[in-house]
Amino acid sequence: MAEYSKDEIRKIEDKWRNRWVENKVYKTELDPAKPKYYVLDMFPYPSGAGLHVGHPLGYIASDIVARYKRVKGFNVLHPMGFDAFGLPAEQYAIEHGIHPAISTQENIQNFKRQLGKIGFCYDWDREVQTCDPKYYKWTQWIFLQIFDSWYNRKKEKAERVAELIKTFESEGNKQHAFPNTKFRLANDKDVFTSVEWKSFDEKTQQEILMQYRLAYLAYTDVNWCEALGTVLANDEVINGVSYRGGFPVVKRQMRQWSLRITEYAERLLKGLEEIDYSDSMKEIQRNWIGKSVGAKVVFNLKSEKAIVPSMTVFTTRPETIFGVDFMVVAPEHEMVKDITSAAQQGEIDKYLKYVESRSEIERMAEVKKISGAFTGAYAINPFNNKQIPVWISEYVLAGYGTGAIMGVPCGDERDHKFARHFNLPITNIIGKYYDGTDANPTYDAILENSDFLNGLPMREGITVVVKKLEELGIGTKQINYKMRDAGWSRQRYWGEPFPVIFRDDIPYAMEEKDLPLTLPPSDNFKPSGSGEGPLANLKEWINIGPHERRDSNTMPTHAGAAWYFLRYMDPHNDKEFAGRKSLDYWNQVDVYVGGSEHAVAHLLYARLWTKVLADLGYINFDEPFKKLINQGKITGISKFVYRAVFRVFYPGGPGDITPLLLVSKGHYEAINNSTLDEATGEKMFTQALDQFKKLIINNTIETNNYEFRQNIDILEIEYNSSHPIRIYTQLAIQEDKSSNGWVLDIDKFKNWSEKSWSEAKNLGLFLENDRYICGSSIEKMSKSLFNVENPDDVIEAYGADTLRIYEMFLGPLEQSKPWSTSGIDGSFKFIRRFWNLFHDNGNFKISDAEPTREELKVLHKTLKKVEQDIENFSFNTSVSEFMICANELTSLKCNKRAILEPLVIALSPFAPHVAEELWEKFGHKDTVLNAKFPQYDEQYLKENAFNYPISINGKVRAEMKFGLDMSKEDIEKNVLASEIVLKWTEGKAPKKVIVVPGRIVNVVL
RNA sequence: GGCCAGUUAGUUAAGUGGUCAAAAACAUUUGAUUUAAGCUCAAACUCUUCGGAUUCACAGGUUCAAAUCCUGUACUGGUCACCA
């Protein structure tokens, strides 16, 4: 007896998982005789929470592709590994005193156990872990190759620094200007001759080379997070606070490693054209790179001190130069102090102070706020000598373009607002396109008030102006990118150490034979606070000799992830990062599956490293991923309590006090609405405050931090809406589904040991109807949100095959969707129904009879659809097709080998365990992985007659069967003669009859 | 706010001009089986006087023919966010 029951499923799945491992069926070898196919998942960060149901979504999809390609005859590389360096392990170490190496290994083991249960066809012999010295030896090695490279703009590729030195020795740097245009030599020049080069001392030479290296050390503005004691990447900062923890982030100058990715901006942009990423993904990358084409224009300056003769602006609209009514310079711009007039000094100082006081968060939150100050200086329009006032304002960014702009209020919205706010005149150069109230950034206008440009369409004006500027030597065409060089230093322990040695502050590459530079053992992971990372605490390790020391920083997690797909090709090579033969054979990743949250950083760095390695001749492709699929997130419902912060003022007290109060959902909404809508909401807000006052007076609210005395005389209570407000919890119960309310288990919550909420014991709770209703929202699954669903539970109840089918059936792969197990029965029933086709009363029973034409049609229709759907990554529809097929064969009572055997192969990528079992029952000794995917045959899909829908005035009224070879005229005759049509025409001749062969007949009356 | 994508039955979701009252699954209801529940099987699931009528966010348009193409509106999601 073998029903597809829970016990049977476990038996089958365990049996095959073990057998796959024993027989090493997933072992991949290089085989030039076969075409290769490389299917890659974004490797996971092994978090302590383990795998949740969102992880496998992409893995299942890629596993289906891998298995499918294998039965299609490809030699498939489908590896898995772990992105194992990173901040969370280090934080965990600080909190729990467990070394990152240990917790990381534990987490990896847990991940592997969970992954193993889902039946993925990974070749675990190729596993990589970025924290393994055998692996990061090569991360360091590649870093050194980048360090030893510079970008030759003439050839548009990276070259060795030795080449550059040769050039300097023979002709100086006249052919290759400093990439950083602001850099100056000691003599304030930016060019040197070969003679000068040779005269420079070692330190100067190294400094100059550093200006060219693709991995370079420089003082850069970084996002410094005091609370985490470390620098964060731009994508780790969200709305001015850290992605992890939500701590404030400020700008700070530090000497850091950077990768000169800006040199590759154009190639990264161009490369997008030849790779198959989704349009939105490409758009995000283009956005990030942020190319804009315009011109640099020099304006002469008239200022009291006359120190600065001119200023340069960057504009994408040089043709609007006659519409310039003011100039705006970034407050941080170095020329500000030199152009400010005595009369305006006070004004400017006041404004600079204001800018300095503004936090990053405020600046971002108040984007619309207009502010600025006049310097007292004037720029001169080179074409009409008009005097243009020079202002400063924080809406102009120091780091982009030249840090100065020309203000054209009639064409630019921000400039327009600025002009309005400060009552500056607005010159209209676009005629009727400017309506006097709003700027119009049109390109369509014919220029007016524009001297030699009058009458020209704006588009043509651009080239005319640029030409003129160039003739006069006061401007050139200029391309700018928003993208900045990538900060590559992290003040952390758990990462790759930089393989360099500083001698008298000059970094030198370590020799290859000395790699890897292993991470020294340590149990102190706390940042030193000075801005240096934890490694600075290890004095013996850092200081090698009197003039020699190591770098105390480590690389970001992006480093290990920037090239791991190459290591999979040859993971045990200890002579090279990967052997040339393997690199050439496996080549690009054919399909890369992962989340869109890595759209920018990871993908760009991986593309960058690939391009550098290609330029240096190590590999023969310069884009790593041919095709990218972004699976959607599986979301979960997270529940949280609202933490409202009130400030209480009372007489004689030490000041104001801010007790903690958790307000139930209804109250929270009342309070919040009232802050938005004063007219109607005021009353609700007052009520909430009154209630709160009562709670305090009745001494119901206490905190550990503040003592409340009875009979306290409260002067004023104010609600502080800017305070962080959510505390996530799993201690919420849904009592009745209709109201959608999650009720907090208050007792448990008060004793909750969660670190983020240790003050819970003496909570003030503002209840509604004696219950605390939690807020809830659908969000990405994450341990920190307590909304994680574990796949182990599903496998326990239904088996891995059902999980695989179900996750694929949920909807389109690229779409995000909330997790719910409500439909999982359908997937399970489908497998059972499929299984039952092969069984009669639990016994395997198959017929060798010839299949009928109808059965063959079902088979080939399914094969065709499934094949097409897999190629299109439309797995939900292929599952649906299998369901239709199983339903049809069930009603045909088909148990014929000729039909079912090919179906087992076709289903094997989706449900490998059950497929193997059935395959074995057919008498096969070898795994179904070595079978051949059955090719569908069109001849079984063809019909020789067609059931024509007969529509009258576009509405289908009847059906008539005609041969597909019947002529239009004959069909028309037959249709018009038919009873049903005669009934509608009532004897009258139709206006028109449309016959579309093989489709439809339409009679128009 | 800019850009991009989307809006289909109670739910998830297929469907890029005709074979569409719209696949598949879930949920719901009914019947068979069962002592019963579950499972399984069969069927119903916009309205209907059984002729048909009205439907794929809303409003227009193109066409012999529109869920599908075009225009506008509303809403939802993603993404970037003072980048000159």
C-alpha cells in the first residue's frame, strides 16, 4: 500500500535525499563535450533566524531551471555558498560574547540543514564561504590587482600601474590628467613632466600614483554612525538614519579606501544594453549612475575682495544662459569666504551657522524649505555683461558638478521658487511657455530675450551656445555622474583585512606569497570609537615594526560578493582565484536569481570587479550576469505596539519628563489624525491627553527612570510626534478575524525578555475596551519584525515537493506577495492526484497499451506549455498546466506508460522527490536527472476541423464545425444557410460577413 | 514631486484583438461515499422570465469584433529624491 500520505511522503523524500547525496548525483565536472549552463542564486547571509519561507522562493525557481536544463542535456553549474562576513554576526558577538566565526558556522550549518530538506540540486563540493581564509585570500588578491591598476581613459580600460609609471618616466602626465580635477601638486599645478616625475621623492610619487589607482586611499566624506561606531555605505543609510537600528548618521572626513568606480560609469551604463535585466532594474542602475550631459560655463566675478576672478557652473541647459537671474553656490564651497562683501558678511555667517546646525535628517525632511543668503558678489554674463547676484543656498550640493549653478527661474522649478522667495527678478526667455506663476522646464520653446539665440528652438540652441563658449574658451561640453566612488573601508572586525602594509604612511601591497592576511583572533569587537575599527585594539597585529603598520579597517561585505560567482567555477584552486580553463568554460552566469534589494550596490560592484578582471586579461567576459531575475519578496504580517512619547511639564521638577506610554491602535490613530486635522481632530487629541493625565495622576504610569509622585501638578502635556514609534512583537493574538485586530498579550509582553524592550515591566498602557490592540502591517519577512514563517513547518506537514509547487504557484515569481498557507492544500492535492494516476488502490499499476489520440494531445499540450513557461520563468502557469493535465488524465482514466513516463520527467524539476520515486517504480535504475526531457510534437496538437464560433454583430450566438481546409466562401454559405443565423437575419441579407479561417465567423446585420 | 509598473469574479491569479461569462487554485454551497468528521468523487458559484442581458477600476475613442489597442481620470505598488 502506498497512498501519498504524510508517512509515505516522509519516507520517499528522506530516501531520495539520502540517495542523491550517496550517489553524488549533483557533482558537476567540466565537460567540454556538453553545452554549459550556469544557474546562480544570490548567496544568503547566514542569519541567526535561519531560513524563512521567503528565501526558498528564488532558490526553488533557480532549482527548477537547473534541473530542467540538465534534463535538456546541458552541463549545469548550480552552486551555493554563504556571504558570511558582516555586521550582524559582529553585533551578535558584542551582545552575546560569542565569536563571529562560531556563530556564523552554526548559522551556516542550520541553513544547510534547512536547504537540504527542500531538495535543491546544489553541488555542495563547490560551496564557498566568504569568511574562509582560503576564499578571502583571493578577495584580497583581487583587491591588490585593482590597487595595482589605473583607468586609461584613452583606451577606456584598466591597465597596470607599471604602465603608468613608464608613461610618467617618458612624458609625465600630460596625456593622462588626474581623475580628480581638484587635485593639485605641491606647486599648485596639475601637470608634471618626465623630468619632474623623476625628481619627485618616493612619497610624492606614491601620492601621485594614488591619485590614479582604481583602489585608492583618500580623505572622503563618509556616513559616520556614532551609535554603531562605524562608517556606513550610502545604501545602508535610509532617510539619514542607519538601516540597522535607525541611529543618526552624520558626515565626517576619514582616510579610507575607495574604488574608483566612477571611471567605469560609462561602461557600466553601456553594459546595461547587452544584458538581460528587467527594465526597472536597469532604470534603477541608470538612475544611480545618474549621467547628465551639459556644459561647464565660466563666469567672471566682481567682488569686493577681488580674490576670486571667476566661478564655474555646471548646467544641462546652457541655452538658457540669457535667462540667468542669479547664481547659487553651495554653502560649503571654498570660494564663499573670499567673495563675501563686508556688508553681507553678517548675513552669510548667520546662514552658514544655520546650515551647519542642520542634521542630515532635517535637510532631507525639509527639501521644500527655501533658504539662502546673498554674498554681495556679482557674476558677469559673458554674452551681455549683465551683473548677476551670487547667492549661497543649501539646495546646491557641494559634491555634484562644480558646486555652483546658474539660476534660471523661468525654466527651473527650484530656481523659480528661490527667485520668488527672495524677490529676485525673473527674465522670461521662453515666451508663452512661461505663465508667470510656474517654471516650465520645456525643451520645445523658441528662445526669446536671448541675443544671438533669439528665434532658435531650445534643442538647437544648446549646440550653438556650447560652440560659442568653446570658441571663447569659457566653457566646454561636460558630462557629470551622480555616482560617487565606492567607499571600501569599514571600521569592523568581521571582514577581510586589507592586504597592505603602511610604511611611513604609504600603503604598499603585500606580496602574493604572504596572502591571505588572516583576521587575527580577538574577542574585542567593540569599535575603538575614535573612528578606527576593532582591529586597532590589537596593537601587536597593527604595528609590525617601527615604521610599519597594517590597516585597521576591513572590507565591506560587498567585497566577497563581488566575485564569488567566479570562485564556484574552481573553488579548491589554491594557485589562482580560479583556473583559466574553468573560467573560459563556465563563463558568464546564464541566469542569476535574487532579490531586487541588491539592485544597486552588489550588482554594480560585481559588474565592476568583472570589468577590471576582464581588462587585466584574467577573464574573457566583462559582464558577470547575462540574465537577472528578481524574485519578489514574500511578506508577512508584522505586529507592533505604538510607543507614544509625551512630554510632561510640572512645577518645581527637575525639568520636563518623558514617560513611556503605549497607546492602543484606536487611540494612536485618534492622536495622529488630530495632529493632521486640527479642525476636527483637536477634540480627540485633547481627550487622549486628558486620559493620559489621569493615568499619571492615578500613578498608573511608572518607569524605571522617573519617579512619579502622587498629586503631581501637571502644567502641560505635549505629544511628541517625531519620536520613533513602533516596537515589533510576536506576542499578539488575533482573537476574531473579522475585526482584523491583533490583541496584545499584556502579561507576556510585560515579561518579555527581548532586549529592545527591557523597560517593559512598568509600562503605561492606554487601552481601549480593556484591551490593547496592536498595529499591524504587511512587510518583508525579517527576524527583527517578528513576522518570520519557517519552511520547516510546511515541509513537516506536507513535504518538500508540496512546498516547492506551492511557492511556485503563489503567483508570478517577480511579484511580492504575502505568505499564507490557505491555498497549500490545492498544491498537495495536485501531487496526490498525479500520484494516483499511477496507482490503483495504492498499488503501482501501469498499462502498456497504445495511447489514444486524445491522451497524446493532453501530453503534448502539457509538454509544450511547460517547456515554454520554464523558459519564460513563468512557473505559476506551468504548475497550473500540470494541474489541468492531471485533471484531464484523471477523467480519461489514463494510466498508460507512454503518457505518464514523459510526464514524470517533465514534473521532476518541480517535484523531484515524487518524480524520482515514480521513475524508479517504472523500473529505471538511474536517476531521473539523467533522463531526457521529452520533446513535444506539433502533430498531436493539430486538429483537422474547427468549431467555429458564429457571432452576430460581435456576439457569439452559435458554434459550427467546419474542416480547416474549407474555403471562406463555403463557410460563409453554410453559415448563412444555418437555422440560427436565419433566425437572426429574419430573411434580410447581412451587411457584411467576416470569416477568419481557424478563428471565427462574424455576421454583421 | 519625477520616472516605471499595475488595477480581472469572495481571495490568489491566467489571459496582449475574435474559439472569453474569462484557465488554475483557494474559499463557499450542494450531492455521492462515510455512523460522523476528514479524505475522495461529482456539481454549482453575475443576473435571468433560460430567449437573453450586463460584466475585467472609471469615462471616452478606434474596430465588423475590445479584458486585450488608444486617450483622459482615479487609485495601488516599486524606485529615486534638492544631481542643476
